[in-house]
Amino acid sequence: MSELKQKEIVPWHDFVAGSLGGMAQVTVGQPMDTIKTRLQIEGPNGRFLGPMDCFRKTISNEGFLGLYKGMASPLVGVAAVNALLFAAYSNFKKLQEPYPGGPLTLGQIGIAGAGAGIVNAVLASPVELLKIKMQAQYGAGSTVHYSGPVDCARQLIKEHGIRHGLMRGYWISVIREIPGYAGFYAGFEGMKRYLTPQGEDPATYPLGLLSLMASGATGGVSYWFACYPLDMLKSMIQNQPNPPKGAFYIVDAAKQVYREGGIKPFFRGFSPTIIRAVPAAAATFTTYELVMRALSGL
């Protein structure tokens, strides 16, 4: 994730650090992610009055572990998703280097992040689809359709095939990831460089734990500020019982949301998302950096 010199990056180091960082993110962030998703898909006249009401009702009806519903899919898929993301990010950076290992501007970091996001959507889209389907299942009194992510994937493929079942919402995922990961990586690197003492190289200077957490939190918040309305549309589209129709289904979904109340519905669940972003992204980047340092002998 950080601007480590290319000669110091070992692929399997990146894979291990990225996987552990992703697991830290899922573990720390899943409760708020569940609240965010449920608010997004419930609509204007849903069962929840707001984030705190969703939090209380989820625990009351499903217990504390109800906040971790849907966690299995991202936790199992995080290694593959992060491996693809980090590999793509590294390659997009290499394409822009003025010389091998040369420094990039924050604009170039953003471009590399956007490119990595496009590639990442191939795996992120189905992983998040399964997560959302599981999170949309409530406790006692509701009809449970899927016993777990594997059963969910099997039923979706059986009913709608790969394209309209498991890969539903792929294109809105791509569109979300472009600004999202541009902000994600540029935010992290920008704060990391700001916190690096003057005269030191941000690529190699070992920031302290709090500085790493601040940099990670900045990256996470930047991601959501850059793409949240698109994420809201993605959740709504992926949670639909049937595949969307037409070449312009994303525009149609946006019009539907706008008719509900203008711009405001596009930000349903925004507050728990930002609250989640700070500790989740801080855990992700801090775990990644510390593992990379341990593996690289820094």
C-alpha cells in the first residue's frame, strides 16, 4: 500500500501483509458495515429509524453476532481480493514511474489506485454481493433464504446464472471503485508524506503506530467521500430479488432513489460508514505496514 521502493517489494510479502490487513479490516469494521448496508437497502420507509435504531434492533432480534452477519464471505475472499488489488496497484504504479522505483505524484498515485479498483471489481463484486445478501436476512420472524455464502452463491447461480446471479452489480462496482480507490491510496499516501519528517524519504521512513493509523484512517475516509452514493446504488442493485434490466439500469436505479427524496437518500448509512472507516482503515494499513516491515526486515 505504501510507496515502498520497488526493489524492496516481494510479491508473497505483499500477499501475506495484504491478506492480514484485509482480515483486520473485516474484523474491526463488520458491525458498522452491517448497519450501513441495512440502512442502504431498507429504503425511505424501512424498518429502521436511523443508525442507532438499526444497531439496537439488530442486537435485540439477532444478538451481538447479528452485527457480524455476512462476515464469512469477505473474510474468506479477502486474500484473493487484496492480492489482486495490490498486484494491480503495483503494476499501475510501475507504468507511471519516471525511472525504476522513482517517486510518483499524488495524482499518479490516484490514477494507479483507480486502475487497481477497476481490476479489483472482478472479485470484490461477487464477494460483496454475497455479504449483502446475508446481511439483508434479519432475525426471528423473517424468511431466511440462504444458510450461508456458499448456499447463497449456489442458489443465485442456479436461478440466474453467473452473469446475472453471482456477478450482479459488477458494472456499478467498477464505477464505484474508480473514484473510491483513487481517493483511498491518494489519501493514505498524502497523509503519510505529510507526517514524514522533513528531509526524510516517505517511501522508507518508518512512521510510528499512531501516524500509520492516522494515515490509514485518512485513506479510508477519503474512499467513502469519493464514492459513497455509488456504493449506496450498488447495495440496492445487488439486493434486488431479480437481476436489473436494460443497458442503463444504473441510471434507472439512480432515478428511483432520487424520486424518493432528492439527494438525501443517496447518503443513507453514511454516518456509520464514516465511523467505521476510521478504525477499519487504520487497522488495515497499520497491519499491512507492520507485517511488511517484519517480512522485509525494516
